Amino acid sequence: MRCLTLSDLPQPPEGRQGWPWTEACQPRPDRQPNGGEWPRISIVTPSFNQGRFIEETIRSILLQGYPALEYMVIDGGSTDESVAIIRKYEPWLTHWVSEKDRGQSEAINKGMKMATGDIVAWLNSDDVYVPGALHQVAAAYTRNPAAVLWVGTTRAIDLEYREVYRLAPRWGTQRELADWGAAAIVPQPSAFYGAAAFRRAGGVNEVLYYAMDVDLVVRLAALGGCEIIDAMLANFRVYPEAKTSQDYTGPLAEIIAADVNAGLLDVAKHVIKRYTAAARESARDAPTEDDLRSILDRQTYSRLTAYLWRRLVRAVRRRLGAVRTRNVGNGSRP
């Protein structure tokens, strides 16, 4: 894909100003200053009914002025204006589809299977890259191509574009990353992954609804290191309808599940204990231990139990499938 300018893309909606509506990055030359090729970056945007945000997301990627970009939009069969907006930008997309799927995690993997880049990432359809983000990533890759992950700072913003907080990355060991948010953390909108490492890790876990990024990073930590980029790379929207704003117990349960999945049972127990203490400390009505245990059992442990049961069922099905295949191969009756 060649570098795009404002004149290449459709006119922005009336009243929209600034990045990425009336401002764009200066296109970079076809080759790096040292004469080498730019690392190819493949980006996937999973989306479902995010028509009020997705155009800004798309433009923030296409207008990076980056000469080695591959961009896929995987829509889950939206019923709002999303598809019409995606069609507006179809000439500049490597691929797009709108069809029913099982959610964000499946959409990410679906797009990644088509990716041919050295670096892969996903940017959700309500988030936005800042100007020059991809050039920062390319420079980090050039400095440390052996890393499995390159990540910068993410800025949380509200619907009025006011900054809510900033989240800088903190890398650590696999165990530290499993204790997500305490010792180490990787803000997803600003995270870029080595394509080979992403595939080797098996992509994102499609069972997970909230913490697929946590689970992926914990697995990647066993494969290699991280290059921290000292720069802001993305804006992350915080608003009431966002799924992570509606339910903290879901992400918590999935973080615990990611720890269990990685075989870090002691870390999972520590996370449960830490969040239990935090919930007790912040509770207005100072619930008793029995009250708190009842709340956690109903909300958090039920999600974790359901997740583990699904894993068990899939494992049994795979085992039965293997037995069936082996029997058929031996001439036995299935």
C-alpha cells in the first residue's frame, strides 16, 4: 500500500477537525534512511456495531504515512452504519468482511491468518492511533528485531477527547505479567507483536471475551523479550457502553483463567487474594467476609468455572476425535 494523503480519502464528516480528519502524517519515503526496507506492519480492526467510532479508527491507520502497511477490517455482521463506512474506505483496505462471528477474539484471529507482515497488531474500532505511531514501532523493530513485542504508552480519553489517564507499559517476567497490573502491564492499543511469535503462541484465545490480550502476552513472555517505546502510540476510549466499563469481574475472571491456562496456579491464587482485599477495602458498606465471598463466588468464580469447563469439554472432544481418527486409520469401526 502506498502512503495515503488527505486528498486520497473521502471527505471527513461535517464539523470534524484535526487528526485524522483534516490532518495527516507526512508520507515517508519508500525506503528507510539506511536504504533498507521498512518492516511490514499488518493491522486488524475487529468491529461490531461501532459506526460512531470506526471511521476515525480507519483514518488514523490509513493516514500514518507508512509505506509498508497492510490493513484488514473484520466486522461481525454489524446492523448499524458500520458497513457503509467500511465500504467508503474499501479501495484502501487490504481486506474486509462483514459476517457473523463468535466475537472479538475470533475476528482478530481471522484477520491475523491473512496477515503477511513482520509485525502484527489489532486496533479496536473505538480506539485511535496517534500521528507517527507506526514509525515509532518501525524504529523500535529496527533497534530490536528479536523482540516478541514492541509497546508504547496508551492515553485513555472520554467521549469529549479529554484525557482520563495514561497507561505506560511495564514489562516483566511471565509471572509478573500474570499478576497483571500490579508488577507489569502491556496496554493493548499500543502493543505490536512479532508475527512469527504471534503464530508460535497460537494467536489469541477465542474463548476469552475480555482478557485475550493478557492471555496472549503471558504466553508470549515465555518466548522472548519486549522493547519499550518511550512514546504515546494510541488513544483508548473510556465510555459507559464499552464492555470493559460495564463489568470488572469479567476481565478479572479471565485474567485468573489466563494464569491457570499458563500453569501459574499460585499466581492465580495471589490475584484472587489481592482483588478480594481491594474489594473489601473499597466497599462502601464494609461487607462481611461471608458477604464478600458470596459476591465473588457469584460473579467471578462462576465465570472462571465456566471457562475451565469449556476447556475441559473441548479437550475431551479433541481426545475423542483423536481416538476416532486412530481407529479409522487402523481399520477399526469408529
